[in-house]
Amino acid sequence: MKIIVMALVGLAFAASPALAANLCIDSRDIVSSKSTDGKTMVFEMKDGTTLVNHLQGYCPDMKFFGFAWDLRSGDTQVCENTQPLHVIQSLEICTLGKFDAPKMESHVSR
């Protein structure tokens, strides 16, 4: 009986979205990034997708100044919920939050 209960508890934890891995993107695949409100950041990717990230907290200087990633030497991955960045002029520290599902840009030719 203990084995069955432990197995069910294990399955519940494995299926929990709160324990799902954070989405990471390669910073070399980002074509552009911008924040117009200090709360979200929009990334245009090389493959044509658009990713929206909901920053942790309010980062007002992001609207006006560029930023730099805080990456370990040789690492090019930026991950939701963990990745800090610095606003260049003000040195404000911001952290990526959760990404929305990727959206593919539709190119309609006329």
C-alpha cells in the first residue's frame, strides 16, 4: 500500500505545472527586444516567433535605456523566472518572469 501511495504522490509532483522546467532561449537567437511599459518585454526571434515575457516586478527604466544580460562566461541561455538583467544607464536590476506561449508572425503577401 505504501508503494502505491508514494507512486501516486510522485506522479502528482511530476504533473504539477509549478514544478515544470523554466523556458530558456538562446540569446544569440534574439533579433530584437523592447519594453514599452516596464512590465513586459517583447522578443523577436530569428525563426520569426515573438515571445512576450512578464518581468518580475516593475522595471520603469527599461522603457528608456538599453540593458545587458548577466550571463556566466560561455553561457548564452536566458531563462524565465531566473534571468537577471541590468538597465545600462540607471543600473536598475530586473528579472525575467514567465514567457507567454510563442507566437508565429504571419507574413501575408499581397
